[in-house]
Amino acid sequence: MSPSSNGAAVTPVTRQQCLDLYYYMRLNRAVEDQMMKLFRQNKIVGGLYSSLGQEAISVGTAYALEKRDWMAPMIRNIGALLVKGVKPRDIFTQHMAKYTSPTQGKDGTSHFGDLKNLHIVSPISMLGDLIPVMTGVAMAGRYLGQGIVTMTWIGDGGSSTGAFHEGLNLAATQRAPFVLILENNQWAYSTPVSRQVPVRDLAERGRAYGITSVTVDGNDAIAVFEASRAAVAQCRAGNGPVLIEAKTMRMKGHAQHDPAEYVPKAMREYWEARDPITRFEKYLDANKLWDAKAKQEIEARIAALVKEDLEFAENSPMPPAELAEQGVYCEGCHTIEAEWHRSKAEVTPPKSSIEAGWHVKDFGGIEAPLNSGNGASEPPAANTVQQYAGKAVHESVGRAVQKSSGRPVQQSSSPKKIAAVPERRPFGRGPKGKRGGGR
Amino acid sequence: MAPVTMLEAIRQAIFEEMDRDPAVVAIGEDIGVYGGAFKVTEGLLERYGNERVIETPISETAIVGAACGMSYLGLRPIVEMQFIDFIACCFNQVTNFVAKGHYLWGAPAPMVIRGPSGGGVHGGPFHSANPEMYFAHTPGLKIVYPSTPYDAKGLLKSAVRDNNPVLFFEHKFLYRRIKEELPAEEYTVPLGKAVTRREGRDITILSYAAMMHTSLEAAAELAKDGIEAEVIDLRTLMPLDKDAILASVKKTNKLLIVHEDTRTGGIAGEIASLVCENAFEDLDGPIARVTSLDTPVPYAPTLEEHFLPNVAKVAAAARELARY
């Protein structure tokens, strides 16, 4: 069940963790059930996008994050928002365009974030853009010594965008502490995944960028959580990024307006029999992790919370019209200050100064073993943040290779350093007095 | 202090800001070992190391996206577009992600996207663009386009310290053609403030970047005919210094706008509307404009020279306007 891709011993999932996972999955579904009612009552201003059947992914992945970690949800990741600490009222008011919503009515759905407290970055509707953004958050977190991991989600459909590929490649070259959850829910709006991507497992896309990539049963909350926990640990240890493909099924249309009649009946039935919440209840029963009383308590807790937050949302006002004019620029309303968890001296001259020059592994030659890496400079060899901090990216030791018979050959058993790159002479038109007078 | 080029002034601004604040980092293609296509970042990697000078794959969307993510943690990334033309590759990331974050969910993105722009160097249709108006049309971005070394340095320093995303256009024709002595002491130039480059009473010429110099040359020509043109350098297109524009129009009563950007949808049209809305009765003639043609930037010198505004075109338009 658990991939434990980094070979680490797997810690068992505790009873409390199981009950938490169940609670958040149920809360996720209860919040969305309630929003469906609001939609039918015409109280949702825009669209409503269901995550029915995908709750185990939102919850199981986000549950692997710590408070200090950062995430950026996609539109169906209501469960991830709840796990990270967002209240149902925020989700209700957001959809109802209320003044009390996190965006004060300026945007809807899950398009909101919280930089200061919950560490959530808001998505936009264009798919894939969060991947480079969360890569950047991960790089900044490492730079500041915060030891954070970042996570975002993408669908099977979104995995064909340019931003997905540019972002994942940048994350890979940077070895960013970044976990990408690829929710393969079989449908990009009305187009099946087989018509979008000519590979069976979308985790292949991560492997193509040289990063750890696993496929899990996205309707198995424990499997999702264990894979995510391993991925987060691997990233925190400096060996990111990691891609997790979670196979699942979008059980509703693209949004409420879409009856999804293009979905084959047998396919729907196949996945209905694999509903993640029903499955997890059976798991809890079979392993005697709860009893009827525990279940009732969870249900009562959720019902009370949803009721209270629904009342709050329904009683909230719409935003005043003049608000439309405000907030295009930050005009002193935010104080921007990086949170340093390491000494600034480490990234300030003279300590930050290095000798600039490339050391090209194997010189890119064809004799080199074909699977010996990307042939370019080593990306940051970061086992820990500290180690990364003190290490020059541009330093890596080349390997001598024997030349014989034109076939790929074994590496020499006695690697030797290639000669130091001679000091680069400035381009003729460059500024005078570089590295000295001019500066 | 010896006079320095605009390129060196920009370089100094980057070094000084990175010295001042370790939250300032640089990210872009070939900006480290090579020092950038135009050598603006030469020496940066040696001084600040590879954690602060981040060389990337050729992925403009990933670069801008990552810089935006960094800014959410309080860093202040300076992004280099190798040529500003390539900003088209990350249009979505800039206009939908970076620009809208503060308005929608209160997420300021303090970052600068800078790069060489503009024509006149026979760079051809993909290395000569002036794409500033795509972005001036996007609420949430600030647009800076300096014309002198002093301004370039001072404005870039202000841009780095601004809490908003700033697009900083560096006209490559000016990189090494003009020199200026810079103050030894620290200084900044505020965003959103135009400056009067030449006082005059007969006609106002509004311009920015390379065309500011063309306009000044034209003004010198006009002076020989007794036409005293006031030349105003916008410096920042967004926010636009409306007060400075209107004050000069009220003084000279005639307005000529000169820009290297193509004609339709250029800032001249916007300024013409602004003046009509606010100073119509102060006008003694039609608002005139000299711009590039509504075509891509052509490659051959004969074609590009025909495409671009020049001193003769500006002077002719000004003389005609002065006759009203």
C-alpha cells in the first residue's frame, strides 16, 4: 500500500490519523453537499465545481503537510483547504460572493489564499501556473532556511499545459522541496485522458524530468496519505521534487451545468463501487478503529459546524460597490518582510561570493554512460538546507572516461578532477572596472 | 566620478540593491557565468553566489512564476528577460497571476521584470519590441521606461523597493550610447513622476525612452525656427503622471506625443483622451502624435528607419502643430 519510495521505514498510520482523515473527507463532502443546495437555491453567484469522489486525494495529501508548509489548491481541493485550516464559512462566503469572504467578493470558488497565517496561495483559472509559483515558494523557503515543503495539485488535463512542463522542469533542476499531486480524474471537462496524453500512467511525465514519481490509488485515503508523507519527507530532506499521480474519477460534470453524459455508464459504476469514503468506513470497521458512537460524534460535529458557518454566510452582506475600485496596488497596506531562519551573512558578500564558471560533467560526450544524468552542471546537491547553502552549484567534478571502440564504456575507476575553468574574460563591450572600481 | 552608460547605471542599481537587502535576488537566463546577454549582470554571480543569482532553463513562464512565489515569502526578485520580446512567452503568468494577486486576494508581489527593449539596432521583429502597452493595460502592474542613466538607476532602485510588480524596460539603443555622471551618494527616483527635460512655451512634446532624445533633438531644431518646445519625459507609464501632463498642456496649449511603440493602442491615444477629458478648453490645436508604423519591426535598415520615428518626423509634426 505504501510506496516508501525513499526506502525509509514506514511509520504506521495511527488511529487518530485515520479518524482525522475520515473527519476531513466527510467534512469535505458535507460542505460540498451544502453548496449544491445553495446552488439550486440560486445563492451561488458563479460556477460550482464538485470534488465528489476525489476527497481522499485532497485530504490525504494536505494532511501530510505541517503548519509551516505552503500549499496552493486547485478548484476541486476543498478538502485540502479544510485540512490546512480554512473554515467552511470561508468556502461558503467565497462561492456566494459575500463581503465577509476571504476575497471580499472579488473572486469566487477556491480562488483565495492566506500568505500570513495558513500559507495558502490562491489559484487562478489558467491551469499549470501554480507549479512554477509553488516552485518559487519552495526555493524562497529554502533560501530563507525555513525548512518548508510546498504542494500543489494539477489535473490530468492541466498536465498538458506549458506551465506544467516549464514549472516541473525548473523544480527538477532546482531540486525544489515541492510536491506535485497529479489528480488523474479521467476527464478534462469532456475529454477522456486517453485523448489527451498518450501514456497510461501520468507519473511518466515526472520521470521524464528526472524526479521521483509514483502512482497511487487516489480513492484509498491511507495510500494517498502514506505516499504524500513519504514525498514531503523526501522533499524536506532536500531530495525533491516529487510527483504523485493519484488515479481517481470525477463523479460529477466539469461544473454544475454539465451533466457529464459523455461518461460511459459502466465507467461510472466502476468508480461508484470505489467511493473513497465508503471504502474508508469499511477500513475503519474492519480494523476496529472506531465504533458507531465515534461515527455519530463525527457526524454531529460536522453537522453543527456546517450549520453554524452556513448561517454566518447567509447572513453576510454583499460587498459595497465602491470596493470594486480598491486594491489594485499595494499602497502601504502590506508590510513585506522575509522571515529569516538563517544568518543573512551566509548570503551576503564576502560569504556568498564564489568563483563563477561551469564544470560540465562528462563534457556531454556520447561515450558517457547514457543514464549518468543530464550532462549539464549538477543542480544543487541539497541533502539539507544548510548543505545547499554552503555549496556552489557551479561546482561539480567531471569524470574521465575511457575511449575505446566507440561503445559506451564504464566510468574510469579513478575519477580525476577536470582542470579549473580559466577565468572568463569580460566581453569587449562590458563595463569597465568590473568586480572592483565600478562596484 | 566618471560618466557611466545606462547599462552600467542599471548594473550599479542591481548591485546596490542586492548589497542593501539580502531579500533581493536575481533570476533569469544566462545571467550568472555569462553575465547576461548584454552583460548587465556581469559579476553578479561572483559576488552574490548561486543562491541569489539563479540561472534558469529557457522557461519564461517558470521564471516569472517562480519569482512571484519567491515574492510571497518576502523576497524581492529581479527577473531578467533576455530580450523583453520574450515576455510574450509568460504573458499569462504576468497578467493573470502576478498582476491580479493584490486586488483579488491581498497578495502583493514585490518583483521587477526587466529587460532590453526597443528598436534602432536592427534586431529584427523579435528582438526590437516595445510591448509596454500590453502591460500598461493590465491593472496591477507598474510600467517604467527610463531615458537616462541617472533615471535608470534611481527608478530601478525604487522599483525593487516597491511592493508591486514593476515592469522595467531598458531601451537597448540607449544602453551604451549615452553617458552621464552619477552622484556618488545613494539616491532613488520616484515611480509615477514625469520630468521636464526642456522648458518651452509654444508646444509640449511628451515622450519617453529613446524617443525622448529624438524629441530633444527635434526641439533644438525647432528652436532655430523660433519654436520653443517643452519636452517632458514620462519615465513611468503606469501610474501615469497626469498632473505633469495637464500642467504642461495648460501652459503651452499644444500637445505632441512621440513614442517608439506602434501607433494604434500606444500611450499617445490614452494621453489624448486624458487631455480631452481634462484640458480640452486649454488646447489651441489638435493633439498630434509621432509613432512607429502599425507593423512588426522590420529587419533591413532601410525598412526599420522608415518604421521608426526620427528627428525630422518629430520636427515636421511639431511645426505643423505650431502653426495653429
